Amino acid sequence: MTVRCPILHVDMDAFYASVMIRDRPELEQVPVVVGGGHRGVVLSANYPARRFGIRSGMPGAEAARLCPHAVTMPPDFGLLTPVSKAIMETFRTITPVVEVTSLDEAFLDVRGAVRLFGSPEAIAERLRSRVRAEHGITCSVGIAASVSVAKLASRQAKPDGVRVIRPERFVAEVHPLDIGVLYGVGEATRQRLRRLGLITVGDVAAIPVDLLRRMVGRHLGSQLHALVWGTDRAELVAGGAGVFGLGEGEPEGSMGAQHTLAVDLRDRRGLRRELLRLTARVAARVRGAQRTGRTVTVTVRFSDFTTVQRSRTLPERTDVTQEVYAVAVALLDGLLDARGPHPLAVRLVGVRVEGLRPVRAGDGRQLALGERDPGWPDADRAVDRAVGRFGHAAVRPASLL
């Protein structure tokens, strides 16, 4: 049976807030913010709080200004994580092809489920009913022929709804929209396109792909061309997601950490120390999972809340802290240098290792003829053993003491 819209994107409605207050009926109609605080960012806000303009990712201080009487609470991942896992298991009773992208959302390929459960729309309604009955929260479902369009549809379905964007309706329904609505088009890309006079999805779609590649670069041009015609990825990779930093989703095949600094920081030595601390944590997780990776990504959020990333792919796979750190420092310096001689202070820094796969024979950097092995892999594993036995404070780089 051919299913024209086999991809479902299921997104919990205000997941963090919904779970935190689901057993507290007195808070259902009260503005509730999860996360935030003086230095942090909002992780979630329930719909009464959103009516005041509070949104995920907003600085906590701004949320407090918009709604001073909101109830603010920290996220309890001891509660949130088991609920997330249980919801994902509910999804897997419908189809084994579930690609988890964060605690509160996942893509499902339901091609193999339609004979048992009916059309994708019927499956979406079944899932919404089960999530509400079994887990006490609501979700929204987008249905489409590709990943990015399903994600867009679920946003349009919020809260607590179902939205289908069929291939034959894609141009009419999506091309008039702002280019920033597309999954994978961040604010930096949106502003770059606006400077070129490309405002809507249709504006970008009108540019021939070869010209688009020359305008914005080959990789981004190809990616944008697929997104504006709804022809991006339609095959899912079944798998899970980790959680790092402040509960943000971590895609399958990567591990990362990020931290909002206690005070905004300009000093590069201080930023490098923080980056080393995060890199040591991430590399230890990669080794503990018996993985190696090839791509290192550094994230920086400046004091004006502009967030930028830079990545580099290594010639050889690695799980060595110092090798990952050397690349991360170069990326950090590049991000800061790109902001000019006097960049804004940094509010958040993060590092992620991507392209993970199980350790195989031959992984790691090959030494050049006559080059001595510095011994970092052995040192890392000695540190891992000490930390496993005596705790994280037992051994750490000297610069972090």
C-alpha cells in the first residue's frame, strides 16, 4: 500500500511545564515557567504563561518582567526523563521506526502500521488519545511526506491538534510563508536570505538551484532547495536521543554539553577553561559509550542572545579529550575573531561530538613516521577509571583546579 504522507512528527505541548504540573491541578490556569531564573533561559512555559509573551529560549529575567506573578520552577529530570521514555515506548507500539530528537518530540514512519491502525490521520488521533490517557499530557501531530514538512505541520497544529500538509498542497500552503518557518532554517540563515531580498519560502523556491548554491554556498544552497520544495529526507533512522546541558535535545549519533556562565565573560582564557571542562565531560561520555566521532561543534551565545555555531570534521575518528579540545579551541577562537576586535561578552558556551559510531579497529589518528605517541588515550582511560572509583573531583586538568 502506497502511503503518500507516511511521516508523523509528534511534539508534546509545553512538555516540561505540562509534566511538572500535571499532578497539581491548582496550577492548570496559572502562568508557570520551567527554567529561567536570573541567569538561565526558559525551558518551557504553559499556555497561560505564553499569553504574556513568554517563550522557550527566552532569558529568565525577561520572562519575569513580562509576567512577575508567574510560578517559576526548576526542571526535574528525574520526573521528566521517565515520562519521556514511556511516551516513546507508546510510539513504538505503533511502529518500530521512531526517530527521537529530544525528550518531547519524535518522528514516526507509519508505512508499516496503516494496515493495522488505518490512515496516518487515524494513527495520529490514536496516538494523541493514548498520550492523554496514559501520560496525562497533550501532544500535537504533523503529517507529511518528509521530515521538515511534518515538523512544520506539527507547529501549525499546536496546541493539541493534527495537521496534514499533502505534497499536492505544499506550494499553495507553504510557499507564501516566511522562510524562517522551515525546519533547519535558523535566524542567522533567515537574516542572510532577507539581505538577499528572499523573504518567503516561495522567494527562495524561485531561485534556480545552481544560482542558489552560488549565492549562499553549495551545501546550504542544496539544503535550502530541498526544504523549499518539501523534498528533504523521508527516511527515518530509528534511535534515541540523549540530554545535555539544560535539557535540550541531542540528536542520535552525537553527545554534547553546554553551560550558561554565572557572569558574561570576555576573557578568552576563562572561556577556554570552561570549554576544557565541557570537553572533558563529553569525551568521557563518548568513551563510556564505546564510541568515536569525527565532527566537533562549538556553540557560543553572546550577551545579546545571538547564538552561533561552528563545526569541523576531523580526518580521523577520536574519543581523546585533548584532540577534541584542540579543535574546539580553534573553533571558539574563530567564532570570537569573526565578531571583530571587540566581540560581545559570552553568555553560554557548548561543545558537541557528532558522527558517533561504535569503536572499530583502526579508529583514531595514525601517527606519522617517527612521531611519538603523546599517550593521551592511556591518560584519558586512567582518568576515567579514577573518576569511576572516586568521583568527578578525583582527577581533573590542572587548569581547572
